Amino acid sequence: MTLQVQSAVSLKPFNTFGVDVQAKAFAEARSDDDVRQALAFSAEHGLPLLVIGGGSNLLLTADIQALVLRMASRGVRLLADDGEQVIVEAEAGELWHPFVLWSLEQGLSGLENLSLIPGTVGAAPMQNIGAYGVEIKDVFHSLTALDRQTGQLLEFSLGDCAFAYRDSVFKRETGRWVILRVRFVLSRAAHLHLEYGPVRQRLDEQGIGQPTPKDVSLAICAIRSEKLPDPAVLGNAGSFFKNPLVPAALAAELKRHYPGLIAYPQDDGQVKLAAGWLIEHAGWKGYRDAGNGAGVHRLQSLVLVNYGNATGLQLLNLAQRIQNDIAQRYNVQLEMEPNLY
């Protein structure tokens, strides 16, 4: 067996919260065969298999009594190019932001709004990651996944993935699929999305009237760096809560009481509220638990942070207190984005 399996491995380097829990067994998969070997090892030793990417969407609350398999496969390739659209394939273990930068260096547009998002390519479709008006589904072509129940490789089209807001069939069927490689449809002509958030304002401030995809990427990197802490410096998993979807009647009632409420009407008649606004105006921004390292970032209330010694349970406890407070104040249920283990 070529797969190298280690026992009793700390997962602190493999989750961006920096929570120090231990995996009963740990291995890294650099090929499809490694994934199959991990499945065989898991079955032979009676261990569950937990597949992770960059660890940027995890909250680990206890030691993991499983084989933790980190996807570490690498490789990016052009599959098709008609002069206008290009199909690009990337292995699951490719780091997301370097992949975005690679696409921009090739003169390709489509991923620039998703710059500086932590994690890996293989994890991106699970959450249908999105930022500044663009989601994975907007640039997605297809992917290859291994069915853990049958061992077969299956191809998923856009429709097969059932993408929704921070959701997909892979997230809903947790534990069934291992995403091996993902393909994207990118463009040689720039079709820029500049209207969401402060992107256009930032470009205007820089005197950039006709931005390129690289200009957009740089602007978004600057905005994110100002708002979001670097996980290498301060442990976090990015936005911890989803922006809640609520009935229009509730949004209107809240707007009457809170005129500054940030709300976005949706095509289906619901309204998306800014979770960060709710949390900040409930007084949680900059909060820090006494006696441990769990807190809310001082600049971005959507981000829970680990100041260095918080356990996963302490971070979870803080998240649950915030959820309860928002429910009582606004009658709105906040949903956590990270996967809990």
C-alpha cells in the first residue's frame, strides 16, 4: 500500500481555527488510488473516514475517532479552448486562491470575485462558495467524484450538483462523495461583476474606470484583507453564519423597528438579511469570552476567532449563544456555515 497512514496525529495544522484535537489515524491522498486505499483501510480497521481539504470550513470539537484523509492531489490543466470560453480542470487538493491567481495569469475571467477565499478546489463545490455577487455555480462545468458506497467514479454536471445558497448535493449527502477534480468554464473576455458590496467604490477610489479581472481581484483581496483576519495570524473559519433567508413580512416588520437593517429581496419572494448586521447591532462585535480564547472579530461580526487557546467546544458554545440571542431579539434563526465534528 502506497498510502502512508499515521496514528495519533494532531489536527491543529490542518484546521484554520487552529483547534488542537487528535485524529486516531491520518493520511494524505495525492491520487485516486490513495483515496481507494484509504477507503479500504477504513473498512479493514473499522474506522469511519473523514475527508478534509484545507480545513477552512471545520469546527473540531473533540478528538476524531476516524481516519482523517486530507486531499492533497495537485494539477491544473486546460481541457478545451474555443477562443472565447475555456474549460479548466483542477485537482481537489489545489489551493483555491493560487488557482484563482493562475487563471488570471492565463488571461481568464470568471474567478476574480472569489479571490482570497481559503480552502481547496475540491471543497469549493460542497459549499457552493461565493463572494461579491459570484458563486461556484456561475462558473461551474462539471466534476468527478468517487461514490464511497459503490467505489465508482461518477461525473456531475451543473444540474446534478443541486447548488443552492452555500449548499449542494455533496453537503446534503455528507459522507457519501469524495470530490476528486473539478472543471470550470472561464472566459477570455471579461464579464465583470462589480455591483456587489464595495468593489466598484474601491476601484473608483483607485481611479480605475475600465478595470481588468486582475484589477477586480486585487481590489477584492484588499477589501477582504481589511475586513477578515488572516487564519495564519488569528484562527478563524471566515464567515461563521449564513445570511438568513426570511419571509418578506418578517423582513418588513424588522425594517420598521430597525431602519438600518440590511436586506436583499430574492427572486422567490423571500428576503436575505445580513447576518453580520444583526450580530453587530446585538452587541457581539469585538466580544471575547473571559478565560478562554473564543471571540468575535473586532472588525467583522460574522467571524468567530480563536485568540490562541480556545477549544472547539468553547467556540461552539459562543456560536450557540449568539444564535439564541439573535433568535430572541429578531425572531431570526442563524445557521452555522462550518461543518461540526
